[in-house]
Amino acid sequence: MKSVTLYRPAMLENALDDFDRYVESFFGDSSLLPSARVFSHLPAVDIRETKNAYVLEAELPGYTEESIQIHVDGGTLTIESKQDDSNARNVSEKQGQKEEKEEKVFIIRERRRSAFTRSFKLPENVDPDTISAHFHNGILTLEIKKRMESQKRMIPIGKK
């Protein structure tokens, strides 16, 4: 029986590896480069600014709310997960019975869930006590509200 394999022409793969090395040597080793982010298994993050808040959205497919931790320490916001996608044999006790889960053997494995930590320095104009988080369909959304005094406001001109 033949197994399923991923077709990657060696010449193309070597050319892409050379190009990646060239880009990394020019820009330096950066986790901001898409290729570096893929290999380090960091979740992709979008951050946008609205009138009253900053909104951070992180792609976390396959994770659960319980496996994600969010905390603020001083001016640093950290998102982390201890979830690991290991192939180790698991033994658990369930209602007095021993339940053994078999090792998974993959032919091709491109999807991974691994432990990660991402930290972001918060701007000075935010209120860390008002951060709210929602998790839906593999997307973690954080709303980080701005302080009222830092929001733009119109000042009326009075007559004398």
C-alpha cells in the first residue's frame, strides 16, 4: 500500500529556502517576518484602533477558552497557552477505570497547536482595568478601552 506524501520539487524548495535566508540576513532574524512566525507557531494578530479603544484579534484555531490565559502586568499585555499537541501516550483515570489513549501516527502533519506566549506593550492612553476578552470560532478578540482624558474631544469657542 502506498502512503500519501506531500509533493515538493526539491529545486523549488531549495530556491525558497535560499530566498528566506537572504531576506532574514537583510532584515535580521525577526518574528515579524511571516516565515519566522510560521515556524515559531505564534498566532497571527491584527490590532486596530477605533475612536474609543484598541481591538486586538488573534487567530487561535483548535484552542479552547480554557487553554488560553490573558494577563496584564504593568504596561504589558500577555496572551499565552500551555496547550501542547504532543504525541505522548496519555493515561487518565475516569470513574475508577484506567483509560489509555493511543499515540497518533501521522503521515503528513502541517497543523499544530503548541504552547505560546505573545506580549504587547500597552500604550499609555489605555485603561488596563477595562480590557475585555471574547473567544468565538477560533478568534480571540480583546477590546482595550482608551482613557476618557486621552480621547479626542471638541472644545467649543465661547463669545466674550
